[in-house]
Amino acid sequence: MQSYQTLLPAGSHWSFVMRSGTALTLTDVQGGANVGMLFYNPENLLERYNAPDTLKCQHTFRLTAGHCLYSDMGRIFCGIEHDSFGWHESVCGTLNAAQTAERFGERRYQQARNERHQNGYDSFLIELAKYGLGQRDVAACLNLFAQVRADDNGHLQRERQGAAGAEVRLRFAMDTLVVLHTCPHPLTPAGDYPRAPLQLTLDARRAPLSAACLTRAENQRGLRNNALYQLQEEA
């Protein structure tokens, strides 16, 4: 099988181990999708996504095509190979159960089934438990399809959330456990629980990180760290 595709409704969670060189495409089908994401090294689950290092080593606040997503060991999990949305944030985190209930009201699965009001924090915990991980392993997450700015007083403001047909393709530079959810963004102004679905496409055909992800000296060093870890010759 060279590829696999599935559609996740809003309020869902998912995890999968992506192999080095493979690609994951995330598509906002209808517009308005939010995707909270975390990354871990499946060979050493103590190594996980590091939002501060990802931003500061690339001198950026927003993430888009050409940026890489780093682990706390200075290695590159993946690069953003393609991005038709143009802005993704990694500073706002995710909503917990109490915040979600306060914002949208409490609707549990026992009463509402798939129309429940699931929250991002518990979604992460459900997926992490499959790999023996728990609360202490939840890190600052990436939120795809979320444009957020800071005003002059440092207050964060969400300016845009998703767009119909917007796509992000991640190319993996090492084996990576991907954990994600499709729960609401913390800064959503929506009065009703957002219901935008997400399409996932996994491509097993392997390729190196694109040249656009390696224009920065920092990312070239990150890839060398990957090569040392994997005991591979540099491409």
C-alpha cells in the first residue's frame, strides 16, 4: 500500500508512527479546522516536540512551508514541505475539559455520542495512553490552520482559522509518533462547538526533506543531528 486516506470528524483524536522519508498531508475539507499536534520519538518516548526550540532556532513566531519541527534533542521530526494556508501557531496550547465545558457547555459521549464536546487535552491523553505515556508527557503543541498574532500589549489574538481546501504536507526526517486531535482552538470565538472535519493522507513513498526546508543553517545542523542519530551518511 503506497497511500492511505481517512476523514476525521471534529472532536476526534488519532495517532500513527510515520517512518523516515514518508509524508503526511492534512486537509481542511470545509474550512475552520483546527489540528492540535504532538510528536515523539517512538524509539525513545522521552524525546518529544519542543515548541520553543522550533520557533527560536528559526527566528519565527509563525510556522509555514520551509520550516522544520524540532525535538528537544535538537533533531528534526519533520519539515513543512507544502502549505497553502500560510500560518500555523505553536504558542496557544489546547483546551482542557473545564475550559471546553465553560465555552460550549458539557456534552458527554454517553448522552451525545459523536456530537460530544471533546477537548484537546483529554484527546492527547487518550492517544498517549496507547504508548504508555500520560499527563507528564503532554508538551506545548502545534496548532495547524490557526493564524494568531500578538498585539502591542502581548495579548494573543486569533485572526483566521482554516480555509476550505487548505493543505499542509509534512515530510518526516526520522521515525516519528504523531499524536493529533481535531478539537477547538483555545482562541476560537465560536459560540457553538466547531464541527470542521480533517482529511489525512499518508504517503509511504519516501523522499528526503525538501531543499526549501534546508535553506537555514540551523536546519542543516538539525539534519546533521538526525544523521548522527541514525548513523547515516549525509545526503
